[in-house]
Amino acid sequence: MRYYLIVGEASGDLHASHLMKALKKADKSAAFRYFGGDLMAAEGGTLVRHYKDTAYMGFVTVLTHLPAIFKNMALCKSDIQQWHPDVVILVDYPGFNLSIAKFVHQQRLAKVFYYISPKIWAWKEHRIKNIKRDVDELFSILPFEVPFYEQKHGYPIHYVGNPTADEVAEFQKDYNETFLQFCQRNNLSGKPIIALLAGSRQTEIRDNLPRMMKAIGEYPDYQFVLACAPSVDDAFYQTLVAGSELRMVHGDTYALLSHATAALVTSGTATLETALFGVPQVVCYALRMGRLYGFLRRFLLKVKYVSLVNLIADKEVVPELVLETFTIERMLRELRQILPGNKGREVMLDGYAAMRRKIGETGAPDQAARQMVECMEKYKLGE
């Protein structure tokens, strides 16, 4: 079968690449074409547009890049029409992907599958109408989405497990580098590491990293190491870290987390990855005009938490410093609580264990691929 995949950021590239690998096992005739990234390209098929050229986040950023967004959308629609896929697989990235889903459904070009649901349970819940109308099958990676979709909205979905758990387990199985070897390879000192994961987009990094870096001088017994996002040029980071003691690693986030004592993490998939590596963390998320967004958040956001760790656990396992609550003083206080010798560290690690049990067993990409192929076979039989 012919699979057309669309992702919009680094985490989507990672998840989609594992799904492609699993689809090749479940469907020996699988052929791929996609808006994606380097990891997907390594699995074969044809890369039409790299996510680096399509990833825009935030109202102002989107507004200033509307011509490029419309151009990419027109290219995607035209390319789908010309390639005639059996199924279009959308991976998160709702602003773009839901528009593509509507087009594909209206034109009856292919079946539409969604892998990694839009976070409509957090905000823009009205999008459920679009999903019910335009998406043939939704494959969820978060356990709390099942009652949200099925019980609240009467829309059956497939829960396949969380691919991040697979990705972390796969890395840990083969990784055997010692702390000393990691430090030598990355030109680091021998001090314990506090990792900074400041986001995957320039806007996130610009808003969060400078504030995170305020912790550096407060903990002289630790070295602070930044995990650089693969989609961001080194020159951009240099404009933010020049003159500081912050060290950087590139394309090595999982190795960094394997050796980190604690972390400051911008909300997103990185919060779950950090938890699965057993690294205590403080979630930090700032935006320009944070006070205004904080005020609006009370009316727009539908959930109590922003981090995946707390959402899955359904309680506060990790502290969330978001928008107007992200102050230097509170960041330092929360970080101190999770360093070795402090009670908050063990409490958080216990919370991680409970969260991990809720996720379930590994094998999410294989489970998703099997179910996708089974669904397509049923559609072809007219069931």
C-alpha cells in the first residue's frame, strides 16, 4: 500500500520514522512519501518537504509566515492528488494537518488516519467536529484520551501505547557509554550534570533558554548542559549562550539524559522522555507577553496540567512553571528540591513509576502499524 505521512516537528519525525519501520514489517509492499525529516528519510521513500521549512508556532510567528504556510499546504494537497496514496497518515501538527484531512476527505483521495492525536482535550475542543467528519481512524498514544474521545464525544479510537516509551527503551538497550566517556566525547567537565531541554523551535528556545540559564551561577557544583534541537542551527544558539558557562550537545539528548542528575525542561514530549529516563525535572514554559497569555489561559485551556507527565499521572508529579508563574526565584527553589539529598527527588521518582505503569507495555509503533494495515484491509473489503 501507499502511505503519505505528514509531520511538522522533530518529535513527529522520530515517531513517524518508527511507525514507517513497523509498517514495512506489517506490509511488505509499503511505499512512502512524506512531509517529514531526516529520520523518516533514513527509512526510505520520498521526502517532499522538510519539517524545518514548515514548523511555525505562536500566533505572531504564524501570522508573519502565512504566505509560506499556504504555499506548503498547496504543495501538499497537489502532491497527494498526484501520488494517489491509499492512506494519508497525519502526525500531530493540527493546524496544518486538519486542513489536509478536510481536503483529502472532501476529494475522496484516500483514507485519513491520525497518529498522535491533536491535543483538543487541552484547548480547541471544537475541533472534534472536524476529526469526526474527516478522520477515518485515530490512533492514540495517551491513555487518558480514550475516555475523552469515546465516552465524552462518542468517537471510537485505537489506543496503541506510547512510542516514546519504545524509543527510550530501544536506546537504553544498546547504550553503554560511561559518564566519563560521555563527558570526554562532548568536552565536558566531570561535575554532575543538570540538563537544559529548552524546546525544539527557535521561538520556544528564545523565550525559555535565557531564563533557564539564570540557574547556572547558583549551582557551582554542577555543570549545565543544553540539548540542542536538530532543527535549529548552531549559530542561533550561539547568539543566546555566548559568554556563558553553558555547554551544548548536538543530536545526543538521550545520552545526555542518561547521565543527567536533574533537568529544566520546556513542556512537550521532552517532559515524558526525561521522566522515562528517571531524571527529576522542573517544567518551565515562558512566552513573550506571558502575563497576557496567562490571563487568557484561564479561559482557553481545558486541563489542569501542561506536561505529559502530570497529564498521564492525573496529578502533579513534576512542578510546572508556566507563563506568569515561571519566575527565576521559583525555578531555583524547585530545582533545589529535586537534587540529591532532598525529599522532593524521591517523591518525584515514585510518581514517575506510577505514571509509567499507566502508559502500559512497549510496542506502540508495531501495534499501530498492525492495526493500520488491518483497518485498510477491512476498508478494501468494504467492511
